[in-house]
Amino acid sequence: MPANPSPAHSRFPVDSVALAQALVRFDTSNPPGNEGACIQHVKSLLDDVDIPSQVFAKSLNRPNLVARLTGAGPLLLCCSKGI
């Protein structure tokens, strides 16, 4: 844990192994993708600790999640949900 954790970080104690296990259990294989359930799961985790987030989707089955934290500087984390 960082020496000076952000307020959001201190509210979000996560077992990274359990989180990874939960995420790989979602069938997001391509095609067709169907990442919606996975995105909603991550959004609910963020909602639980009051981290604002929004879901954007060109197609209902292929949503993207954007979350914003205040902090020292900009950071972009991008990942693929499909396996």
C-alpha cells in the first residue's frame, strides 16, 4: 500500500487474486464479446466505494467503463475484457 493512499484507495481494500478469479469467470470470449456482465460487476465494485463511473457503448453487448479518481496527476488504464 502506498505511504499516502488516496481516500478512494483506502476505501477499496481488494484481494487482487480473488478479483482476478472473479473477472476471468465471465465469458467475454470473442466473438461475440458480451462484456456487459463483467462491466456491470466492476461498476458495482466502484459504486460500492463511491468512485464515479460511467458506461459507454456503441453496441449494448460491447460496453466500456470509464471511472475517474481525483489525485496527483493523470493516469489512463486501458484493458481488454475479452479473452
